[in-house]
Amino acid sequence: MASPARAQSLRYHPLFIILATLSLLQTVTAQDEQQAADRVFFLPGQPRSPQVSQFSGYIIVERHSGRALFYWFFEAQKLPSQKPLLLWLNGGPGCSSVGFGAASELGPLMINGSGTGLEFNKFAWNKEANLLFLESPVGVGFSYTNTSSDLDKLNDRIVAEDTYTFLVSWFKRFPQYKNHEFYISGESYAGHYVPQLAEVVYERNKHLETNQQINLKGFIVGNAETNDYYDYKGLVEFAWSHSVISDLLYERVNSICDFRLSSWTKECKHVMASVYTQYDKIDIYNVYAPKCNTEESAQLSTSNSTPDLNAKRRLRRIRMYSGYNPCYSTYIEDYMNRMDVQKSLHANISGWIKDRRWSVCSYSIFDNYDNSVFSVLPIYSKLVKAGLRIWVYS
């Protein structure tokens, strides 16, 4: 065994320095190769101008079971090296951030009105930030697992852990963004994902050297599920104030249901089912607009598809597909299921969706997901005290 003095001298031996340098160069080269392999040069139907710097691919989050998450990343339109990094997560649980967030809301490339190609989004958020869209949990969109039992035990904790593992590996693949200001964002059920992931990052940072920490500055959530009491009571108040439900039904709900309880009574489930039924043919986000009447959309009816669905889950299922263009989900699915599109995105390399269609939301994930917490407000309090910035919008 070498003495301390001997070991110290070896650190500065020319051969040791050469070997260490070669090892570092190999690591950097591997990172560059992985990053280059993920670059998307052009997508079918993409407009020629303006140019969009984009990457997409997989990060393995659990090798033993073969879990891998799919991402789509857009660099900022100008000065990406000076702009923050923003992770976007859609909710459901079970809905695709690639299909909704990237391709229909805030990404620079949106599916056109016929599903045949893309158009540039002049309101894209990558004017101000580098945008990272993640399909999570496994089983959503192009993300996959080689162990089918993984899909039966998904919950908030597992999703947060897998997403944190994804981030650590993604920063190794894109080290130039490691020190950028980092924000986590999302909507709907991501009101659970986002703060719980932020808490994991915050807690892990405590035990890491500064140069290993994720530079988390805050999080952003829209139309977020935050607290079951306020979420469900708010739904009933909104439905009544917009004449979606009658005065009589409104009074019955208020007299029967106590939304402070984590489990509803049989009577409450029954009366809330009457509330949800009113949304079978109404868009919950735009009650005055028509819903899509295609054959595919007919399958999304909450009453026809799963009559015995847990009462609390019915609201989440209604919100899964709601939006301003009643048939937009169909257009997105038409585009993402094209083989040339999947090849350009480096997606479906495992053949995960060979025997099924890519879909904007997964019913199986939604129905089997274990909703873990009643309220995430305690996490808000904790992270506000820690100095993180939080923006909630509707």
C-alpha cells in the first residue's frame, strides 16, 4: 500500500495526469456524441423558417426494469446560453407533455389544424427560456418500461424520483445547461408533480457539493390540482355559477358532500356523478364552445367508457382532454403516430407502441395511478420559506 507521501506524488506524476486527462476527454466526447445523436434536424411538415434548435430522445431512469423517459428539448430562440431552463410537465395523470405542452400550447412547433404538419408558434415560451418537455410517468406517450408491473404501482413519489433521476442524467448529457437557473412548471395534475419534484430537488441539493446541485430557483403551475377540498368544491361552485348544474343539484351536493374527507360517502359519490355527467358534452375549460364529435372523441365520454370509475377520478378524466380546439387531440395523435415523425424524433426505438397507437393521454395510467396526497400546500409553505419563487396562474 502506497504511503500518503507516495500517493500525493503520484497525483502529479506526468503519466497520472495524462491518464486523467484522457479519461476526462473520453467522458466529454461521449457526452458530445449522445447530445449530437439526439439533435433533431427537421421534422415532417416543419416550416423552413424560422430555424428551431431542438433535441429529443430517451434517458434511462432504471436499468434493471428498463424504465426510460422520452424528452423533447428546444433551445431558446436567442442567446440560449444566457436564458433559464424550464421543465414542463403535463398532468392527467397520464397525459403527454410532448403532445399537449410542446405541440399545442407553449412549444415553438405546433401541430396544424389538420394534423398533417407543423406551424410556428409566435407565442412560444422559448422566446424567454430553454424548454424541456418530458413524457412522464413511464407508459405515457413514447416513454416506456420493459417491466409491465411498473405500470401498476405508479404514484407521486415514484414519478418524482424517476423525474429527478432523469434530470441528473439529462444534465450530464447537456452539461452546458447545468448551471442555468432552473424552473419546474406544469398544469392540471402536474400541480402534484411539480411541487413534489421541487421538494426532491431541494432536499437532494442539501447533501451535494455546490457544483453537483441542480440550480433550482422556483416553480410555475397553471390550473393546478393543489388541494382536494378546494379543487372539488371549486368545480361545483363553477358549474352552478355557469348554469351547468341546477340550483337543486347544487343544494344537494352542499348538503351531502364534505370535501374535507379523503374518502367520500356513497351518497356523495352518487350526487357528484350527476355533476360530472353534465360535462360529458361540455368542455370544462370553455363551457360555451362545442366539443369534438369525431368517433375518437366519443370514446372519451366519462359516463360511457367507465361507468364505475371512482368518483374523484372522474373530474381528472374530464380535465385530461379539455381545451380550446375541440378536436385538437385527434390531430396531434395523427401526427405523432406517423413513422417518419417518430423516426425524426428518435422515438419508439424499443417498439413500445408497435401494437398500439401513441395517445395524448393514457387511460390505463390514469385508472391505475395511486393519487398519493390530499394537499400539496404544506410543500408550498416549506419551499417558500426556503426562498424559492412560486407562480400560480389560471
